[in-house]
Amino acid sequence: MKRIRVFIKAIFLVVLAIFLQRCATQTVSIEIENSLPQSKLAYYNDSFDKLREDLWEKAGFTFSQAQLRQFRAADLTIEDGVLRIKTKTGGFSKGGLVSKYKLGGDFDVQVECHMDFLVGKQDMDQVLGFGIVERGKKTGEMRGIFLGLLKRGESGESIIHSNYGEKGKFHPGNWHRTGDFYGTLRFVRTGHEISTLYKKQGEKQWRKLNTFPSTRNDAIVGFALQNFIVKRNSITAKSSIIAKFDNFKINAAQEIIEEEI
Amino acid sequence: MMHLKILRISLGGLLAISFSIGADIPNVFASNDCDKALSIFWKGKYTYQKARKYRFYEVAINLCPGFIRPYELIGNLYRKDGETEKAIDYFTKAAELGTTNYKLYYLLASLQFQRGDLDEASTNLKKSLSIRDDYQKSLELKRKIDQASDKDGPKIILFEPTTRRGIKTVFKYKSETVTTRGMATDKSGVSWVRINQMDAPVDERGNFLKDIPIQLGSNAILIEAADTIGNRSSVSVHVEREEISLPEISRIDSAAQPSHFYDKSYAVVIGINDYEKWPALEFAVNDARVVEKKLQLTGFEQITIIFDKEATQRRILTELFHELPQQVGRNDRVLFYFAGHGQTEELPNGGKRGYIIPVDADTSNFSSSAISMDQIRSLSARIPAKHILYVMDSCYSGLGLNRSYGVSPQLSGYLRKVASMRVVQIVTAGGKGEQVQERGGHGLFTNYFLRALDGDADINNDRVVTGTELGAYLRPNVSDASHNAQTPLFGRLEGEGEFLFFMEKK
């Protein structure tokens, strides 16, 4: 019986490995038709030579009273043309940027990021995320699509994964194991689908993680680093985590809608 | 099973999504907690209920009074709710805290504009445009504010004929045209200038120049200008054209002499070989010396010679602008001879402008350091002489010449008539792109000019060479001798008279 269990486990791992391998080598070719010209998109690209308050505002959302009570905004600094985010210790900490504009129609956006996971830190999580929020006009018409890196406190594993959430429910997607990450995260929305992709430094081809349904609502875009997952209610966080972001780029977009103010 | 466990861990809410807003509006935090203010602010940002937005933003402000963004967003909520004063208050606080949000300054300015505070609106709009100078909404509002605040037409300054503030001045002219030159300026830009209902060309600085025909007796010259908004202004000046008393016929005998036609004869002779920046010439100074001698022999009493390094733009302009107008009388003649470089500028409107090049002119930016035909025309109007002739041994076009023949030589008393009428004539060695030819130690053009004064140009053998005869002689002869490499240009800048040369007594 024990031999059968070992055999089944071995078969499961082989199938999983084949599945993951297939995902990892998938080539991606997604074209956005009728995009705004590059001359117009270029204004919104950001190489983080300075903090552009005309494009971004600082992220800082928390999910519960417990998190809010112990919330400490992470430090955002520009160093050598790169945005560096460093969480604070002793509480729930988060930092990031959210666009002051919305993307309409089909679009293709990406950002480079760099994160070294800390080892053996069980008193906090390590979460880097690139996100799209499709916001409808009524309550409940909001959908968030996320792509990012995660190392949960209790788990020793660091992964890259994506999911989407709406009406209080999260829909998971494929994930890959990853170590420290140097690469680019990307979203492409075409029609009623939104794909999450990534590419590690030095790789030529994009890897597609998931394709999720899209509401087609106008979407804000942003990215953040935080030391907690949504459900965490207590934290000690004796260490800071650091991530770096660079070269945010709108490769294509059919519409960009600026905020009034 | 670890796989599934990990998948349940969500990244959702990194940016915030609505179902995560579980917390109600807190009121238990100490003030000066800007970290928590940031989180509260985001709850306001993502709630769909306007009342909650107001409350979240207010709490964020209470927690962190220096946090600018909630002021901006509350202000905008009030603006959209039509509560202008409250909106202005919040926007003003954001501005006082030093926001760099160009949209806020625009919105603040637009509210102040609606309220009629044009000065404050203008100040905030300037801030908006100083942060982002291509923000279309600010640019459009600026136009509206400019329109609302600008009730005046362009300011007109008249250089010629000169006016004195508060004094009605009448100028007396003998010529049939008066050069009207000045500047029109307006902060919204000058749309057009009209002089006696004729369009006058205006450059980017507002300079305008136009020759206006005048009748015998009193003439009103009305200069009107409009700005881009449509506001108009005008100035007027009165000029009087006098009838010229003709020389007495009894004084003209068979051997015409300068004294029969002119009180005095002036010449300014300029030759430049050694340019500071332009290529050196070989015979220009020599030509000028020979011309000076020839002029002495043909009745010119007052000759000013300016050679090489003395022939700066300032010196030449001073001679034409200041010295000659002071010395010259109304029954005098003035000859201006220039041997040196010439240049032609292509104008944006497709036209051309000719220049003579002083010794200190730049090669690349010659338009500001050379002397243009517009300046020469303008300066000619200042010289009261009856007859003025410019002899330019240099090649350029864009002279703006009047091609009329003037009075017909077939008319009886021709000399008497043309001698009585003002004229400014010009002859140049060649046109645009042509090279001055030099032979036998002289420029080809000057060589033929000297021959013309020796009598070769005296077509009707009356021992008088008129300006027209000079042009008629030089054009074909120089062109032939140079194998069409240079073809002199001749014409009138003003008037219908004739400059007269008299053969030297043999």
C-alpha cells in the first residue's frame, strides 16, 4: 500500500512537472489593434527618474481594522533611476503606486521589477504585485486582476502567480515556482479576456500564466510591495522587504482617460 | 495539497477592490498619523458612496493635515456638487500646501474665473501652465481669461512719420509717398495692421513698414491694428505734400551743369576688401577710390569715404540715418556707392530681402548685422534730398523695386520735369546668386559705371546721364561682358524723377 502511495505521488509530480513545463515554454503573440500612437503613450511611460505625481498616487490600502491599526506606509524612494520600495518593520506595511488615469478598450502594459526574497521569515509575508482594477459604475462592478510574487510566512516557497477577484471571491490561476525575481510583469487585455505574462531577465519569450475574463470596464493600473496577505490579522515583521521597479510602459492602449484632478 | 493552499492566497487588494472595504470609518486614531491617513484616503477613493467619500477624506485630513491629496479630491467633490466656495477653499488649501497638481490649479482658476476673479484665476492658471505648459484645458481657459481681461487694442508706436505725444504735427513732404514705419504690440498677439485701409506686413515683433501714396496738400494717415481677440486701436498723423517749385528755365543752358539743378551734391562712397567674417574681396576699395575721383570731377562737392574696417553696420547707418539727414537740403542730390558683398534672404512668405554686408556682419546671422533694403528704403525717407541714387557693386535681389519708367523722355522739358520730382533710384551689380566679376583691377560693374559717367550712357547726347540711362546702359553691357554671369538690376524705390549726372567738362 505504501508503495502504491509513493507511486501515485511520483506520477502526480511528473504530470505536474510536464504541465508546468508546457506553460513555461508557451510562446505569446498578442497584438493590440487601433492603439493610440506611441507619441501619445510615451507621456505615460515612466522610467522612474523622479516620482511623477502627475501619473501616480501612493498606494496604501488595508483590508481590515486590524491591519489599519498597525499600518505603516512603506518608504518609496528613487535611487539611480529606479523606484525602490522598502516596507517598515513592526506592523502591516505597504507601498506602491496607482495610476491617476484609466485605460480603456484593449491595452498592453508592463513593468520591470526586482525582488530578493528573505529566507526564514515566518512573522510576515512577502508580496509583490502588479495589478489591474476594472472599475464599474456601481458597487459590485469591480474586478481586480493581479500578477505577482508571493512568499507566505508559513511557507518556504516563493512563487509567481496571478488571479482575479470580484464580489468577495478570488479565482486562482496557474502559478510557477520562482526564486528571487528579476524580470518583467505584463498584462494584455483584448476583448473580454485579460492575460497575465512574465519574462525573466535574459529571456526572449514571454510566458503566459493565465487568461482571465475581463469586464471591459475602464481600468486603473498599479503595483505595490507589502508584507502581508489579505487575511493576515497579526504581524510582527522584524525585517523589511525591498523591491525595485523600473520602466513602466504602456505598449499599447486604445484609450487613456485622465482623472479630472 | 500545498498547490491548492497557495492558490487560495490572494494578491487581491494590492491596489484595493471594493469587497475588501470591510472597515467602517474609524474615529479612534490619534492625529498626525499620516500612514493611517493614507489607508483611510484609499477607502474614500474606492467607495462608491459620495457621502462616505467626503467622510473618509475628512478623516484622512484630520489624521494628517499636511496630506494634500484629500483636499484636492474633496474640493473636486464640492465642485461637482456645485458648492463653488467650498471647492475653492479646499483647492486653495491644497495650493497653499504646495501641490504640484496642474489640474488642481486649472480647476481652481476655472472656478475663480466663473466667480469673476480674473486676477486670481490668471495667477493660478499661470501656476498650472508652469507645471505643464501643454495642458489643453489650461490653454483654453487662458484664452478665455485673456479675452475677458483684454479690452484694449494693440499699442501702436509710430517711428515714421515721428509723432510727439499730445501735439498735432504736420510733416511736409515733396515726394508722392510717405514711408510709414512703426510697431504694434499686444499681449494676445497682433492680428493685422492697416494703413489708410491697406494691409501692412507685420513681422513677429510687430514691426510694420509701408509706403503710403499721398496727394498734394493735406493727407491723413490712419494706422489701425487689431489683436487676435479682435480689439482694435488706431493712431493718425497728418502730412502735407508740397508742390515743388521747378528750377527756372532760364537757368538751364545748352551745357547743363549741376548747379542748374542742385544746390549741393553729396556722396557716400564705401569699399570693403577685408571683411571680418566674410571672404575678402580684391578690388572693392580700389573701385571705391576711382569712383570717388570720378564723382569729384562730375560735380560732387561733399564726399564721405568709408573703407574696410571703418565700414561697420553702425557707421554706415549713422551716415545714412544721422549725418546725411542733418546736412542735406531739399534741392540736393545724394549718391551712395557701395562696393562689397551682398546677400539675399529667402523669406517665409516666399519673398526675398536684399542686404548689403558691412565689414562686421556675421555670416550665419547676417540679417541682424547687415543692412537690409527695408532699412535703406526707410532711411531714404529721412534724407530730404531731391534725388538719391544707390549704386551697389554687389549682387543681391529682393530690392522691392518699382518698375515704372517715370516721365517719358519724349516730353518737352523732360530734364526740367524729372529734375523737379523726387526720386530714389538704385542699381546693383547683379541679382541673387550671381558673382561680382573683377577684371583689370576693377569690378566689371564699376568699370562700366565709370564709362557710363564718361558719357557712354548718354543716349540722347545731352551731356546728362539720367538714372534710367545709367540702368539702361549698365544692364546689357555688364551682362554681355560677364557672359551673363551678372546682370545688373535697376529700379526706383520711390518717386518718378531722375537722378542726374553731368559730363565733366572736356
